[in-house]
Amino acid sequence: MKTNSTMSKITNKIFKERRNRLLNMVSDGIFILPGMHSTKRNNDVDYEFRQNSSFWYFSGFEEPDAVMILDSKSKNQYTMFVNPYDPDMAIWVGARSGIKGIEKNFCADKGTSIEKLKEKLFEITEQHECIYYAFGDDPIIDPLITEILIERRMSSERRNKNPIQIKDPNPLINEMRLIKTKEEINLIQTAVDITEKGFLKAMEATQDGKNEFEIQAILEYEFRINGAKRNGYPSIVASGKNTCTLHYIENDSILKNSELLLIDAGAEFNYYTADITRTWPINGVFTKAQRAIYEIVLEAQKKSIEIIKPGIPISSVHQKALEIIIQGLIDLKILKDTKKNVIENKEYIKYFMHGTSHWLGLDVHDVGNYNQNNKSTLLKPGMTFTVEPGIYFGENIKNISTKYKNIGIRIEDNILVTNSGHKILSNNIPKEIVDIEKILK
Ligand SMILES: [Mn+2]
């Protein structure tokens, strides 16, 4: 698939607008936003680097160890501390942007070497009474902020300086990230479209005797050749009893004839991710028991999507899915009590133990509150999230007919709240039984 990269890119102009919006949300204060560090994998090998999402949201900068300072009072509103250019590094691992690069290519008002962070941080915070910093975010910055706090506390007592307070910037940032702009929606849609291609190829390639990781390779190959350089999270490619392990990522079992295959995966495109789940029979035809469970999950998923529109609480989506799943399990005599009692005693929880929805964006479990003032968050246009009910009969389930054993079924789509209702971004990925069986033939 050809993707129009200029249309769907977050430009420097947009990054700047985001920084300005954040600064305009506070009357006084300085934001200290650390980027990600590299993480060791083994010996001298690091894990693939991926920038912190909020840091990227305001900068587009992809190198490790950087720290962003946003300061509305200073003539340098946007200062970035970065690893300096290093000719040796350039030869071995690639050129860093360095101080010049961060100013020229990422529009920082001022670039500074990360080695000067400590001394500069004292200077920069001097004029302020409030620091926005999320304690616990960064093991190097945490103690520096503590030092500043202690120094200011002492000097305000002895030398008439103003004391300083620390505030968490995340509520402000998360509120911004929760509502997606049209550029962001385009990127999520592209990630979903790429993911769709992967799912279709994975379905076509499904065959007993193959290893889960072979199917994973086909799925992710499709992601790569369609423009997604990485996944939003490790793909879950689970067959047989593995379908009942919610975050199964070993992906190394052999596909068996009468079992199910569950794939939960998402391509990441320009930092925005999809998050899709489909479940299908390995031999191409659902057994009667698999079909019975699948139909319940599908109905729960479709009916809970139908109600999505601005103004309804996000919790009502889960509530709707839960009611349908409970009724379905009662009809199959798997649950043997009244709906009311099942809900009260949470008897459903061993079959459906996770939530139905989470926000989706730069992070697969994107930031944003699910509750505000002790009430479930009301949906607004521009919010994107998943709807993913499931039913699982894993090893923990005793006293169940053997025909249901090891069945795990989840169906997940990505939804955008629009002005008038909603849009299913992943509507083209087959989930009706007849469509799935047709592809697998
Ligand atoms: Mn999900």
C-alpha cells in the first residue's frame, strides 16, 4: 500500500502548536519532560529504541537521553538537552542530531548538551515557583528535582527566595492526547489499514502443522512492506489453549487441526498504533461449540459498538458487552444463575476477566482518564478506543463440558467517536463467521 507520507505526517508546525497549547494551560511554570533512555537487552546489545510517547508528542525527536524544557517566561521557550554530536558514534551507530541539529531540524529555541543538565536546571528553574515534572518518570532527573526542591526550601527560609512546588504535568498532557486531531486520526487509520493487510495474509496462511511464529512472520512482514517499521506492541499469536492467556507472547506452539488461532496485533505508523484482535478456526471451519461462543462474543462486540456516540459514559460500552456475554453463557447453561445474581456475585469474571475498552493512540493503552469526579468519562468527538469483549475457557475452568475446553475468543475493533456517533476504523477486517470461513477456504 502506498501511504501519502506528507499528508499523514505530524509536522514541526504541529509539534510547535502542541507545545504552545501546553504552555497556555498554565499561568506560571516550567515543564521538564524527559525522553526515553536505551535499555540493555544482553551484554552490549540494546533493545530497539522507541521514544517516550508524550515526549515525542511535543517534539518528534527520536534519540535517547534527551530532556525537554518548556518555559513560557524565558526568551528560549523551548530548550532541548541532547547527546552532543560525536564523530565516533556517527561511524559506529549513526550520526546524532547534536545541538545544531535539534535547533535546525526540530525548531528548539536552544539546544544544550545533556552533560550540562544539572547546572542548567538550577539556573532555569530559578525564576519559577512551579515545576511541572512527573516524579518517577526518570531515574536521573528524579534526584535532580529533589535537590532543587531542597535547595529552594532552604534558601526561601534563609534568603527570601520564593519556595517552589512540583506539579504533575500528566493530567494536562493526557487531556490533550485523549482528543485526536484529524492528522492523528489519519495516522491511526493508516495503522489500522496496514494491520488489516497483515490479518488477511495471516488468515490465508493459517494451516495446521505450522508454528505460531511462522504466522507471526507473515503478519508482520505485511506490516513492514506496507510502511510500518514496527508494531505498537508485541504480537499475540495464540493457538489452542494459548488463546486463553490474555497476553501470550511466546508464539512458539504448533497449530493443531481443530483448534482456534487468536491474533491480537497492531502495526505502528508514524508513532500511532492500531490494536486489532480476530479469532478463527485453524482448519477453516468453526466447530459447533466454537461457533456458539464466537456468536456470543460477536454479538456483544457489535451491540456495544452500536451505542457509541458523544455524551455516553465509556463504562456503558463495557456494561452492554457484559450483559450480552452473561445472557449468552446463561443460554448455553454454562452460567446457572439469574443475570442479576451473576452480575452481583461476579460469576462471569472467570470467563470474561478484562475490560472491554481502552484508549488508543501513541500508546496502545493510551493515556487519558476513564473516570472524572468519580464518574465514568463521557465520550467526545475525537476520542479513539478499542472494543474487545472476549470469553475464555482456560485451565482454571473446572466442571465444564470438554467441547469448550481451551476455547478463547476475543474480537477487537478500533473506534473513533464522531460528531454524530462513531466510525469503526477497522470495519474491513472480517469478523462475520461466513466471511472468515470464506477466506480460510
Ligand atoms: Mn486492546
